[in-house]
Amino acid sequence: MPSDTTLEPIQVEDRPVFAVRRGAVTQEVLFDGVVDVADKISVTAPLDGVVIGPLPPPGTFVDVGDVLFEMTPTIEVRLAAAELEAALLAQDAGLGDPDAVAARVAVAMEVATSYGLPVGEEALQPLPDPIQVLSPISGTVVRSAPPQGEQIRGRRILEIGNTSLLVVRADLDEEVAGLIRIGQEVVLGGAGSPDPIPAVVNGVTVDASNRPVLSAVFGPGDVAPSDFVPGTTVVLAQTGRPDVAGTVVAVEVLASSLVVVEIRVDAESLSLDEAIQIAPRDGTTGMVGGDVTEIAVDDEGAPYLVVDVSGSDLEFGDRVILSFAVSEKEDVLWIPPEAIRAYENESFVIALTSSGDLIRVVVRTGISNSERVEVVGDLAEGQQVIGQ
């Protein structure tokens, strides 16, 4: 953002006054991401079995060959291993009808293969119990999945990676995915954010751009009004649903000492009286830049992107907000979002005339971001408008 976007409102009857500016407006998109390791290897269970040893927790460094966990084979696996061993021994000893023995070996191998058992010379070796699963590389455990005692087979149990090479991975919807290109610059913020604070939704409206704006109420003493600054970004955590990024529009302290924060969001799944958590994020600190290095789809076909953030102050597991520009217009009139009002699907502003009168001016809004909204209407550069 250009440096001239920081506005010092002039208080007129307890309402901020802003000047209509001329300049560039950039359309931005915000979405959530998580700091992850750049390269990692998944460790899966080799056989059907039950984990009997504790899993190393995330953050544990392991060397190649270290025991990651132990598991005991199921009875079905043991029986399949025993049958294959017996069939192979019968074949080697020339016992019975050769065709019948060969058929027995073929069936035993097919069953053993279905359980992940070896079918070569190793099949003649006793099946170890417990089975030790070793680390294939040296690195740091970044994820561990099933609890001890759960029966598993072929599932991802652990992920090991190099935590000195970090990226941000972010899930995308198809519309956003179509706007991003490899090498596109992305701004990330939110590292070191405070813990989420409980709040309750007590109102959901729409702004002039038809985007949802919610009112979140915090209890007395839960937050300070200065924790939320208009124009900065917050994260809303909803039970059972993904986190949602939002932009603070206004902050008000009621006579009852309750703090009401109005937040513009990109979600329509919020409802009145819903209990949520909000993490304030300072939009001026902890910001880092990066380039999109990969756009791919996960195992379920959902798109995601990867941004290289190696060398930044971000740490593995940090949740961040990604912001990237999708379009820009030069030399247009713009005002802050706080100056836009709406009534019956019509956007307007309250403007000051040269004689000091207040007038209502209908405007058409264009592209926007958290600090600037393009406006087209009977307004002039330098004219003053009243904020909400």
C-alpha cells in the first residue's frame, strides 16, 4: 500500500471527516494459511496392526534409523505370514503334488501381499512382534496422527521434515485459485498474534459492497478498545468450521463497558448469538513478503498454494493471513471504507459543501481493499466526507 493511506481523521461532532483522494486502488483478497515445512516425508504403517509404543510428539528431532514407534500385527496378519511360510517350505521340500503346492503358494502370496507382508526370501523369516518402524530420514517430526492403541494400516502416521525450510500452505476456493499465478507476490501477516478472545455475534449486516459485516460483543474487561484498530485484520474462529479472515470497520465502547467491534468478513455462515473467538492481528507489524512457488491440488482435489517464507521470523505452525492483489486501477477517486454508507442497495456518502452544509451523494463503488474504496459520483478531489 502507498504510504499516504494513513489518514488522521478530523473530529466533527464525534464523526471522523475524510478527504476524497485521487490515486491508485488495488483490489486485494485475504485468506488463511499455516506455516509448514517445505519438504517432508510421510511415514505409514507397514502392516495391519496396533500401535503399542508412544509416538514422538511434533517438534522431536529424529535421526535416520531411529525407532519412531512400535506396533503389533493383527491375528489375521500373523496367520497369513504363517501360511505363506508353510507353503514356501512345502514347495522347497517337494512335499505333495507340485501343482497343488504351487497353487497354495500363489494364494498365500496374494493374501500376504494384501496385508503388506513380504513374499520373497523375507517371508521365511519369523514375523517380528512388535514391529519397529524406523525413521527414513533425519529431521523434525511435524505431525503425528493416531493415538496409541489404534488399529491402523497404510495410513499416514507421522510426517518428518526440515523445519529450517519453511513455506506457507493455504487452501483456496476455485475462484481465488484462478486468480493466482506462480511468482505472484503475496503479503503475509499475523505472526505472533495474541490468543483468540471469546465474543458473541449480536448483529450481521452488509456493507456498500454487499459484503457481510458482523458486530461482535466482548465482555467488560475482556479486551481494550485499542486491541482492535479500524483497517487491520482479525481472524474469527468458529466451532466446527474453518477460521475466517476479517477487517475491523469500527470499535465502540457501550455504557455497560461492553466493547462492540464491527468486522467485515468474507463468510456468510455466521448467525446471531453465535459464540466465536477473535484473534486481533496488528496489520502493521509482523508483515513479511513472499512469492507463490506452487499451486496444486491435494488428495481430495482441493486447490492450495505454497509461498516460500524461509528466512522470515515465522515459525512452523504459525497461522497467518495472506493478502494478494488481483487488480489495480490508477488515477481514480477513493475514500476509506468507513465513509461508505448503504440504504436499500444504494451506496452513498455524507459530503460537506463549500458552505459547510451536509449533503447526501449517491456513489457507485468499484474495486476496494481494507483502506481504499474506489467511488464514482458527484464528488471532487479534496472534498470532505463524513465517516461513520
